[in-house]
Amino acid sequence: MKKNALPCLVGLFAFAYLCCKAAIVQITHDEVYTVMQLTPQPIWDLMAYQSSYTNNHILNTLLCKLSCNLFGMNTLSGRLPVLISFIVYFYFCFRLAESVFKTDETRWYQWAMLSVLICNPYLLDFFSLARGYGIAIACMMGATYHSTQYVCFKIEKSLSIGLFWASLAVYAQFGLLHFWLAFQAILLVYNLLGVSTNAKKSFFIQIISVLLTILLIYKPITAILRDNQIAYYGTKGFLEDTIHSILNNSLFSQAYFDSRTFDVFADLLIVLFVLILTNNILNIKNIKIQTVETPAFWLFALFSMTAMSVILQFHLLGNQYVIDRTALFFYPLLAMNFPFAAVILSKLKPIAGRSLLIIITIFAMYHTLRSSHLRSYREWYYDNHTFEVLDFMEKERSKRLSQGDTNLIRLDMSWIFQPSIAFYWKTRQYAWINSPPFHMNIESNTDCEYYYASADDVPKLAEKFEIVLKFPDNVGQLMRRKKME
């Protein structure tokens, strides 16, 4: 038990941080659509994708619906399913690291793998948001662990369990279709080779899993294709779009080498990848099946084939490269291979491999501690000041009530701020503020006395409004109508 104390402590600390963030940080733009707009809808409408808007991450939406029905519609109940999914994610990360590196001599490998899989501030953001990305990645890790048990350690029952988790990953977020396709393809090849003692049974189980998954996602996918809702936005290439966006977001705006931070880490990532690739090449002996059955090769194959799915779909189907949060699932697939870079170094000089593992472990923890905060979420930075605006409105109301003024306070806003404001207007029952209006264009002729304007909209309102609550990050400003002379 003592040997697992450090990994468990890391997991417990990360989970406590996520719980605090989920409870404290204001709800974000996209979460509101899930919690306030989708959860009241009938279950079948959600499963059939009556609205083809891909904000509906079906598994997450269904779990949010259950949570909100049990605990009421609030920020924490909406985020509860993804918080629980982190426990699932950590469990499978821990079990994978423990099974791949079993001996006391490989303890540092185990810690390094677990550290890089858990300690990423950008990844952790999505385990405290009412979105499907964290849940999908947790399910993907379940599929990865059980497929490793099946292929590398000959545990037959793990095949069906792994297939189940892979299907759930797709149902949680359709971007994981890339992983699912790669996962099914390499398992199919493995099963067709007939290495398993129950090859025919394994093949049959996989085909049944594929058919059931297709049946489950058929209507949603046809709705998405019908309304052309596939949008990932990357057109430059897998490295430039997918990998670079993951690296940039994972750095979390931390400047370790001033303006050269990204370039330095991009070069280090290339070095790690070359070491991982070299380790796999050196282990190939006449392309025997025993090579495929090693964890190093299997985990690298999962990453490589998933990358191939993205690349081929871009060239054959015109689907754009996944970037930012749609590419997030690539981080665990890549990170779980990092410790194998130390294997090749250890063969040259043991101290070199051990040093790399220590550096990876310590940096991952340090970077996460340095980057973590309870103010906002990286991709929804524009919702930083929702509570400050509402607090200002409450103070204004108290001041007016003290003067006997019970009139409605009228607040208008730029469209990007409306969902978050509207959520708290409903859940906190701010009946003394008008229902937050939603419009894409700036309403300079509004009869509202306050305007929560984005940085781009502030100049358009300057003639009639003045800033009364200025935010230093200049994401937006709260403005008040000027008094007439």
C-alpha cells in the first residue's frame, strides 16, 4: 500500500482541486446550453439528435439531465458527472501504469506515466466542466487499459469490456470516432491474425460491438452530416494544427523561456517522439506478432492509428484536423508513450533513463501547480467576470432600495456574455433584472441603462454609454448610460 501512496496522493489532490473549481468558477457559455437548454428535453430527442448542434455530447447530456433532476439545476449538479468521470480516468490511468510497469525496478516509469497523464492543467479543465470531453477521455482510457490487458496480457474478458468503453467514448463526444475507428481497426487485424486462443469468438464479439455502436450513433451522425455540423477548423496539417494546439494549450500561457517557450517545448516533444519511435523500431524482430503484444508497441499503435484516421479523413473526406478541445483526446494517447522514451536511454546508460523519468514527473507536477487557479477556464476566458457584473448589479439594487426605488434594473449585453448571465438570472431568480436579451448585433439604441459590452463593442457604445466597471484583462466592460445634459 505504501508504494501506491504517492500516486493516490496526486489523484486525491487533483480531484480536490477539480471539485473546488467546479464549485467556485462561474458557468461558461457552452455549459449553459447543455444544462439549461438540453437537459429539459425528452431523452429520445437527445439521443436522436433532434437538434443537430454538436454541443449535445449525448452521454454527458443524459448524465447532466439525471444530475439536475436529482439535485436541481445549478452549476455543481451540471458538473457532477464529469467530476465523477475523473475518478474513472484516474483509476484506469493508475491501473495502466501499474500493469505496464509492474516491478519495483520500473517504479519510476509508473510514476512518470501517471504524472503526465494526470498533471496537465488544460486537460484538468475539462474534468470540471459540464461538457463531454472529460467523460469521453475517461472512457477512452478504459478502452485503452482493457485492450492492453487483452492484447499484451492475454486476459480474454478484457476484450468485451474494452469495446464497451470505446463505444461509450464515442457516445460522450463524437470527435472520439477517430479513436474508435483506429481502435477497431488494429483490434480487427490482431484478431484476424488468430493469435488469441479464442480468435473466432473474439472476432464475433468485436463485430457485434461495431454493429451496436453504429446503431447507437446512426441517427445523431446522420443529423450532423445532414446539417453540415462537422467543424474542427484545422487545415494546415496534423502536426501544425492538432499537435501544436495541444502543446500550446497545455503550456497554459506559462512563459518558461520568454517568447521561445513554445518552440523549446516543441523541440523537446520531437526529441521524445524520436526516442519513442526508436525504442519501438529496435524491438521489432522480423515483424513477429510478439512485438505487437508488447505494451510499448500497442500504446504507440493506438496513438499512431488514431492520428492516421485524422489525416486520412482530411485527405479523403475533407474533414478538417481536430484542434484545441476537439483534439484534447490526443494528449493522453501521446503522453502515455512518454515513459518509453526513457527505455531506450536506459539501455545506453541507466542514469540517463532515470533522469528523464524524474524530470518528466517533477515538471508535470510543477507545471500543473504553477498553472492551476480558481478564476476561469482557458477556452472560456471571456466569462471571467460574470459574478463581478452580477455583484455590481446587486449593490446597485441595494442602493436603489434604500432610496425607495423598486423599478426593474435593465441590463443589455453582447451576445457572448448572455448565456452565463441568463443562467444565473434564472437559477438565482434575479427578478429585479430584466430577462437577459440575446442578439448578435450591438444594440446601441437599447433603452437599457446598463450594457455589459465585449471589448469590440465598447467603442460602438461610447457615444451613449460610459464605463463604470473596468476589467483589467479588457475582455469586456460594464457600461452605464450617460446622463443627459
